[in-house]
Amino acid sequence: MKTRYSSLLLFFIVIQIFSQNKVSNEESINSRKGKFFASWGWNRDSYSKSDITFKGNDFDFTLHNVKADDKPNPFGIKFFSPGDVTLPQTNYRLGYFFKDNYNVVIGADHMKYVMRQNQSVKINGNINTGNYTYNGTNYNYDGTYHDSQIVLTDDFLKFEHTDGLNYIYAGVNRFDNFNKLLHINTNKFEVNLEEGVDVGVLYPKTNTTILGNTRYDEFHIAGYGFGLNTGLNLVFYKHFFLQTTFKLGYINMPDIRITKDTSEKAKQHFWFHETIYSFGYRFNLK
């Protein structure tokens, strides 16, 4: 509780400091038409349960109500190595205000999706792979399954988009300033609300080991998605901003690669919720 109240107190202190610099023209706060902006940030994600169908030369089955989680690295870069910048769940956006209250944006949400291992789920379908060896032990899952229960152990299946669901999208947003409502009379600090929609494609790098096959892990355009978002945007000195965004979206991937054989595929669809924390810069090319 003390931490929350301290944060609120700090927020209002910042408002009061910036409010000392009065402005006489509201347009100096709200004028955004013709400006660009770019941002980078982190995200946390949650996913609905989904049915996942796997179809190959020797198997055709569906797992029902599969649970999955994200895989965050909240500190972003380890040891300040450039190669580690893609490890966390990151977000990139580039946008343009075509009106004071509207912008268009292109972006990429680098989310991660990891199927929970050792969960028990319902399975329907057929498997006819015969005996295979995994980590020195022989396994055989051949059979016809009708509403059977199966435990998703490593020897049976590992399935995760750990190098990113990689939702690449274009969107449009409405942008509203609340300085006047909050009695903030300065152009050096802005409180804004952004809400919008986006649509895009999924370009995951899916890490899959299934029924004794060699692990497969390659980028592939697997499907499409859309999202609805709303975010609180705080601008400092007209250019720098911090933003917290909440996004609710839907993903449908009917063409997920799972082995080196291009004919063997998986498909799934699910809802997701994403919380994004980002910082950025607003600028004018002129």
C-alpha cells in the first residue's frame, strides 16, 4: 500500500512541477499532426486454452484445452550484450500522426508462447510412428485415441514459440489529451489516452520435438491475428514519452511448421492478453 501511495504522490508532484510553466495556447499541447514517433518496450502475456492439431505422415491427432505461458526476461539485456537484446519479450512501434487525434502505426510484438509440460489433456486421433528412442529410452505411442487422457511429457511432445510468436501488424489509433481536464497548464508535460485496433501476420519460430522426430526450429509465416488496445501515454518536454498499453487479441495459426517435412503441420487458435511497458520519442522530420 505504501508503495502505491508513494507512486501516486510522485506522479502528482511531477504534474505540479511541470504546471509551473503556463501556456496560453492549447494548440501547443494538442498539435501532433505531421509528427512521427518510435518506441521500444517489454511485455507480459497470458493465453486462453487452445486445441492444437498435429498432422504428419504417421500421426493425426488433436490435443484439447492445452495450457501455455509466456517466458519473460524482465531485465531485458543480460551483461549489456547486443546479442541478448532479443531474449526478452519486446515490442517495437513506428507511427505517424495524420491528424492531431489520430495516428497510424506499424509494429511488432515479440511475445513468447510455451506449452506447459507434464499437463494432462484430452487427445483424439491416430498415431502410427512405431518404436522410437528419446534420450536413450524406447517409446511407443501407437494407437487410436477417443477422448483419452495423455500427459504431455518431453518424450511425447515439446511445443513452444520461444523465439517469438512475432505478431507483425499495422494499426490505427485515436489519441486524446487530458491536460485541460486535469488542470495541467503546461506544454512540457502531457497526459494522453490512446486506443485503437491492429491487424497483422504471425511469423513464429516454433521449437517442436514430436514423437521422436528431430527438433525443428525455423521461422515461418503461420497465420494472422488482430488486437484491440488502450494505453496511458505520458509525454515529457514534447518529445520523450512513457506508455503503458493493454491489448486484447486473437491469433489463428493454421500453418505451423513442426518438422523438416513441409507436409507435417500443426494448427491452433487462441485469445491473448498483453501488457506492454514502453518508452519512445516523438519527432518531426522538418
